[in-house]
Amino acid sequence: MNLKNQYLIDLYDRVVKRNQGEPEFHQAVREVLESLEPVIERHPEYIERGVIDSIVEPERIIKFRVPWVDDNGKVQINRGFRIQFNSAIGPYKGGLRFHPSVYEGIIKFLGFEQIFKNSLTGLPIGGGKGGSDFDPKGKSDMEVMRFCQSFMTELSKHIGADTDVPAGDIGVGGREIGFMYGQYKRLRNEFTGVLTGKGLTYGGSLARTEATGYGLCYFTDAMLKDNGKSFEGKTVVISGSGNVAIYATQKATQLGGKVVALSDSNGYIYDKNGIDLDCVKQLKEVERKRIKEYVTTHPDAEYHEGCSGIWTIKCDIALPCATQNEINEESAKALVANGVEAVAEGANMPSTPEAIEVFQSNGVLFGPAKAANAGGVATSALEMSQNSMRYSWTFDEVDAKLKGIMENIYANAAAAAKEYGLEGNIVAGANIAGFLKVADAMLAHGVV
Ligand code: NDP
Ligand code: 2IT
């Protein structure tokens, strides 16, 4: 698809000019604007009353210095960000990413996507994202703690349980959330649900750790079933080996699939017998080692350097769960040539626009990130509810709610696509369904 509406073309040009050097943000905006063309034909008021112009501009960008002292006594300086993108339907909500590639454009694209994703969950959460160019890899626990404390010392001035509720993303898991929560509590002298993804001893929700990966598989299962297919007996390739990839592997296996490959930023493993997840969990969650270590205890498995080769493995279902733009046109063509039936995005924006075009034009079922990976943030919103009630649900209660939410997201995205004459296009359907709720709230609030 390409932009045809002149108003949207001009708006996109303004976005590019105003956010120079931020190609990931341009990419995310362009896809949404393309999807909205049929919506504004039917509803010109979204343009006349400035809703589309407003939705591409963050409400607030917070950018700060994060000084900390490493184990050698040397002062280190990182940069911290929080982009509070849209609060029309609830407090800002979205993760924090700690990775050396983080700059304003990455946080902006993630914050923008989060608006629509959070709306799709049906829960009252606005869109935001934050992070730092800090690299937790190779750092000691005490270095990570000192960094997290310094990061939260500034961030604490801008967030709150009813204002903005951060969580994890790449490089931010239970350890980092714990250190940040401890510092927030100390600075503010209050015990509130200001972060999600917390440990179970201090207000975390059961099933939040599993939620993004499980939710991805519930979504994929709903998409497969709607097309007369299922996970049963299917070969599955999953990229990444972090939080999302690990729990996607677990659920895909429970649903009858065989996961044969996982990766990290150095390379990928292929195990034709099916991945031994206990081994991966030990390596990645406990020992924080590289995925290549897997082959030392699994001589039948292969390790290959480089990330993109994983998409040349023959599979029925591909679940990219590492990072943005990890599947390009060439990788998409390789997947199609090997007969892939379904692709669903666990990572945020892992497929380039050219790759999505290859999938859609070849009849591959395609579940876009905003819809397919919304289970993490949905369960974060359930954690917020439990914190407000000062109560906690059982694992099965949370898991059942998550499954229902993911099935609804698929149904709503599919229905929106159909209503706007784009049946089967879940990319457009998710963008439209996510947009409409936020846009109507913005209309109701007036020019603010
Ligand atoms: P983790 O930090 O737990 O794991 C990230 C995984 O992706 C690691 O295996 C990492 O490899 C790999 N990876 C990260 N960056 C790159 C890169 N530039 N190139 C290649 N591989 C890379 O993060 P999560 O599992 O939480 O996040 C994975 C994706 O899912 C992200 O896109 C995130 O935004 C998205 N997501 C996460 C949610 C959550 O609840 N955690 C919710 C919704 C989406 P290495 O160890 O070598 O860096
Ligand atoms: O991209 C995402 O949706 C997340 N990293 C999860 C955000 C959250 O607030 O749980």
C-alpha cells in the first residue's frame, strides 16, 4: 500500500521534517497513515479537528543525563528517555528499553506503536515508552543497580501510578524492575503500582513474565483457527531468546507445535529434535550466557553465526521475537519459498514494510506486532488493576483473561479490516481498530 491522500502525504512530510534522522519513527507513522486512508474518507472530522496531526506528536518528551559509577570507580554517563506519547484513554503505559542502540527515534517509534496496541487491549491505558543507551550486558549486578537507581532518580519526577506506569522491554527484566521499584519507593515514600512486571513478593502479577510470549501464541492460534489451521504438528521458528521468545516457545510447544530454532544478536541454534527449553532458560535467565552455549550440551543441534540465517530454516510458522527490522524482503522471500503459512510478530516492528508486502501478497497469514504482542501490556494493565484493588488473581485467572483479550484483539482487528473493505489485512485492521478508540476520546476532549 502507498499513501494517496494529499493531506496524509503532507502530514507525513511534516513528520519526517520535524523528526529528522529518526527512520524507525517515520516507518511506524507511515504504516498507520496508510491504514487510515479509508477511515478519513468516511470520517473527515478526524482531520478537520486535528486528531491525526495530534496523534503523531508526543504529548511530552523527557530526556536526561544518567550518571553512575562503575565497579572500577569510573564515572559513566548514559542518556535516559521517557516519551509520554498519548494519554487520551488512560495513564501513559509502556516499557523501558536498555540497549546501546537506543536513541530518541527508537523510543518514539515504540511509544507511537504503543498508543494503538494499548487501545487494542480494550483496557484503559495510554501510550508511552522510555529507556536508555545503557548496555546491561557484561555489567555486574551492582553496576546494574547503580545505573537503575540513577535512572529512576530522574524518572521518578515524571511518573506515578495514575500518570505513567513503565515496565520492561529489551534489557529490562525482573532484576532491573526490582532495582527501579526500590529506588522509587525510597524517593517517594509510597508503595504504589508505579511499575509493572514487578516481582511476586512486592505486587507483581502472576503470568506477567509469560504474558507476551503466551499472548503471541494465543493470538496466532486464533488467526490460524479462523483460517482452518492450528499449531498442531507445525514446525515453528522463533527469533530471539529473551523473555518473549522463551515463553512463546513454551506456549507454541504446549499447543502442539515443534520449535526448532532460537537466536540472539550473535547467531542462531537449530535443533531438529525440538528446542530443549529448560536448557535455554538456564542459559539465558539464570546464567545470562550466549545462545551458542546450547550446542555444548546438545551435540545434535547446530549453531550458526549471524542473525538473518534463521529465516532460511524451513518452517510453517515464524514468530520474530528479537528486535525491529529483523526480517527484510530477502528473509521474507526465503520464508515464503519454504512454504511458511503464518508469521506473527512478538517483537515490535520486526518486519520491514517490504517484508510485510511479500507476506501479504503471497497469502501468508500475518499478525502485526501491535495486535500480536499486546498480551504483555494487557497483563501489565491487569497488574495495575490488582495493585489498585490490593488483591491478586491466581495464575489461571490471569492466563484466562489474557487468552480472552488476545482472541478479542484478533476478532476486532479482523472485523475492522472487513468493515473498511480490507478483509484479511490484519495490519490495517489493527491500526484502524486501535486508532478509532483513541481518536474518539481525543475528539471528546477537545483541542488539548
Ligand atoms: P529481552 O531483552 O529479554 O530479549 C531480547 C532478545 O532479542 C535477546 O535474545 C537479544 O539478543 C535479541 N536482540 C535484541 N536486540 C537485538 C538486535 N539488535 N539484533 C539481534 N537480536 C537482538 O527482550 P524481550 O524478549 O522483552 O523483547 C523482545 C522484543 O519483544 C522487543 O522487540 C520488545 O520490544 C518486544 N516486546 C516485549 C514485551 C515484553 O513484555 N517484554 C512486550 C511486547 C513486545 P542479545 O541477548 O544478543 O542482545
Ligand atoms: O512493547 C511492549 O508492549 C512492552 N514492552 C510491554 C509494556 C508494558 O507496559 O508492559
